[in-house]
Amino acid sequence: MARQANKPGLLFSGSDWDFGKLSRAYEAIEALAIEELHLDIYPVQMEIISSQQMLDAYSSVGMPLMYRHWSFGKHFLYQDLLYRKGGRGLAYELVINSNPCIVYLMEENTMALQALVTAHAALGHNHFFKNNHLFRQWTDAGAILSYLDFAKSYITRCEERHGLAAVEAILDAAHALMEQGVFRYRRPPKLSSERQREGLRERLEYEERSYNDLWRTLPSAQESKKADGVDARMAERKKSLNLPEENLLYFLEKNSLILEPWQREIVRIVRIIAQYFYPQRQTQVMNEGCATFVHYTLMNMLFDRDRISEGAMLEILRNHSNVISQPAYDDPRFSGINPYALGLDMMQDIQRMSIEPTAEDRDWFPDIAGHGNWREVLLEAWANHRDESFIRQYLSPSLIRKWRLFVLADGADKPHFEVASIHNERGYDKIRAALANSYDIGANRPDIQVIDVDLLGDRQLRLQHRVKDGIVLDEGSRDSTLRHVRNLWGYEVSLVAVDAQTGTVIHERSTSQIAE
């Protein structure tokens, strides 16, 4: 007999929602998540927003408390046009890595969809944010909201005092350098918004009346030519400036001579926001996979316990299927591997191997195959891995066959593509390694560092790009970015491209060669 929509014990009936239903559904979902999946989450704060507000949040990189910038407006108009013409839908929710974890739900959602996205965001993403080592080490969930509030109000005051055009010029340059404005290997200091706000006035006042001692004590160019031990002084200079430096925004913030204190603070704001998003770029498959696995598992548990009706479950499964859809390579909608689909498949595959392993699973994954401890394996993976390491360790031959993965070699000196590895005994390791490498940000982002500053002469800033596999920077983007660096530095800037393996100089480009 079919379950009735008004059966006693159901969390809700019908498509309409209210705050009472939302609260009741959240309490049931949270209790099940903690009891059955052993999730550990931040306190949750849920907000209801309209589709227009969701578009606005989209446009400001998913942060409703962001400052104003013309690029956000441009992005808003583009997303709004696609949405109105039916070319793109909207996310059903938006979640912020903060403590408390803030989840924005669209008011247009049905109650079944609100339950689904509550499990996805308020439980799945929330657990991942709180427990994954990258977020624990590189972000400060307790301070990010107050810091964003400070940043928004500070930039607004700068616009009122110095003019919109002056503030926009600094933001343009800083935004152009966000990719090179993060610490990849050195842990950044934790945010302390209260101390930051209290110390801001003193720091700015100090910077307005002082210069960097290193700059004030520099000899003139003529004196430096007469000085002895130039090499020793150069080494000491690099040591005092901590060169080479990977974080270009940090170096400019601390060492640029032309930046006024308020400009320096804006560069710092952009740098901190870039750092905040850095872990998310490394964990998209794991983060979305975790949230999708959690919502799928919890919704099925609620259905099995007669807390969700058949009609609601069918709606949930329809929306779930849309989320994990993976278009084929020749489909017009194809844009790469869907992180929701790959993440969910890998996590369900771990669950399968733990409960019903094959002989192949026992051979490849002896530590988890047949042990039945899939919860512990997933909790450990969510806490200690990023996309690259998760794929490298847990992608199984069974899943490689299901996804029909293979390695396609594209040699620059070859007239044709070559299928280098397929899903067979010899190819599994190579396919898994190739897929994992494609998610390694360190290997796929340009390695550009500050290597020298000619303090004793014309103060030229020298950057170095370590070229891997012969892949050089796009000339147009390179020149535009160098102009932005010069705008923040104030003097000549050069970029030398060096082969990462041999150290051979490939080419060198300076701002003096770039037409205005």
C-alpha cells in the first residue's frame, strides 16, 4: 500500500513550507546525521533569500557581505540574463564556511527541496568545513564574517574619502593578482577581527608617519657602486625581504613604496579573501561529494523510517539526479567532470567495498575491503585529504571502468593524439595518477615568485615564472597583469620565464616593453 501524504510521523506534507516545518525537519535530519553518520558540525544559522538575492550572492563570489566592485555587477548581469532566458538555473542553497555555519535557502524552494538542501549544506558541507585539515589550518571560521563586515565598511569609507575611481583602481589591480596572492606552502596567520579593528587606526597612523627602515637607510646609486661586498649585501637584502616570495599580494602590501596606508589595507583585504577561498579550490570534489553523499544517505534513511512521503522522495530523487548528472564528452552541456558525480561515486564505492567487496577490491584496498567500517573510512578521508590525494588513494578499478576513463597523450611534437592508458591491469595506476594530477593546484597553477628587488638602483621588481612542460603564460594576460603589478609597485617590473627542469631562461618581459 502506498504511503499516504498525511501519514502520522511525516516531517511535512505538501510542497508549501513554513519556519515550523523547516525547524522540525532540521532537528530530525541533524539527529540522524549525528547518530548514524557521526557528523561533527558548527552551529547552524539558516536564512531565507529570494532568487534575486541568490543571484547577487553568486556575483560577489558567494559572499553576501562582500564590498562593491564593478566585476560583481558585470557577473550579476550575465547570470541574471542566463537565468531569465532559461540557460542556467540557480543553486538551491548557499553555504558559508563560518562559525556559526550560515546556510541561505531560496524562498522559491518546495519543502521537500528545503529538506534536501538542509541535509546537503547544513550537515554535509558544514561537517566538511569544520573537520577538513585544509580549512582548519588555512581559514578562521570564527572570524571570517566579522572580518568581511569590517572589509565592506572599510572600503565604503575609503570610497567616500578618496573617491570611487581611486578605490576601484586598487581593487582592479589586487583582483588581477588574487591567483598569486595566497600562501601555498606557508601557513597564514589566523584572523582576529576584533584585534584587527582595534589595531587598524594605530597601524595606519604609524605607517603614515614612517617609512620602512630598510628603504630609508639605502645608499644612493652612486654610493652603492663604490661600496664593497655588493654580493654580500644582495644576499642580505634577499634575506631581509624573505625572498623568494610566492605571495605577490603580500609582498606588495608589505614593501611597496607608493601605496598609501588605506591602499595597503585594501590590498590586504583582497589577499585575505583570496586565502579564504584557497582550500575550497583544492577540495571541490571532496566537499561536494561529501555533501551529496550525506544528503542522499540521510534522505533515504528518513524515507525508510517513514518520515518522508513517497511523493516528497520522488521529488528529492529527481533533484538529486539533476545534481549528479554527468553529460558525455560529445554533449553540448559537457564542461568537464562533474565534481558532485565523481565525489558521490567514490564515496559510495568506499561504502560498497567495506560491505560487499570483490576479490579485486581486496587486492587493491586490503585495509578497508570487507571491514564494514565505511563510516570511519569516510570520516578519515573527509578530514585528511584534498581532491588530488583522495583520488590518488581511493579511486578503484571498478570506478575507472564505470566511468570509462583513459589517458589521452597529446605530444606537441606528435601529429595525433595517443591513447596512452586504458582500464586494464597496467593502466589503472596511470589513469588514477593522471586524474589525480589534474586536480593538483600546485602543478596546474603558474609558479610565479618575487626573486629580487633592485633596491640599490632603480628599484626594479623581478618576478620569475618556473615553466613546467613548456607551458608559458598567455601573452595578453601576462602583459595586463604586469601592468597591474607595476601600478601597485610604482617602478619597473620584469618577469623572466625559466625552464623548471634545466633553469634555462626562455624569455624575459618587462613593463617598459608593454605599450600603454
